[in-house]
Amino acid sequence: MPIRLKKLIGTILLVALVIIYALIASAIAVTRLAEYGSMAHFLFFLLSGLLWVLPAMGIIKWLILESPQKD
């Protein structure tokens, strides 16, 4: 796969991941955390703010891996 195409796909995947993850995390916060205190909100947003990094690392790792060269 050409490197430019791979970077384009990776960029689109990362942007989509962030948008979808933020919408899901916000929806969970609105529906589930309404009756809890500020400490629960803080912990939820702290953990959910860090958790998106795991799938993003997978996408970035895929981006930097070189595909085998054909001779």
C-alpha cells in the first residue's frame, strides 16, 4: 500500500475514532452520571479521556509499520 494512502486512511480513522468516542463518552455521562456527584464525574472523564489512547495507539502503530517490499 502506498504510504500516502496509508497516512490518509490512518488520519481518517483517528479523526473518526476521536469523534465517535467523544460522542459515546458524552452520551454515557449524560445518561448514567446525572445522579452522581462531582467526584464520579471527575473520575469518569479522567478515565474516559485517557482510554481513547489505546485504540489510537493501535492505529498509529499500523501507520508506522512498513509493508513488506515485493521484489
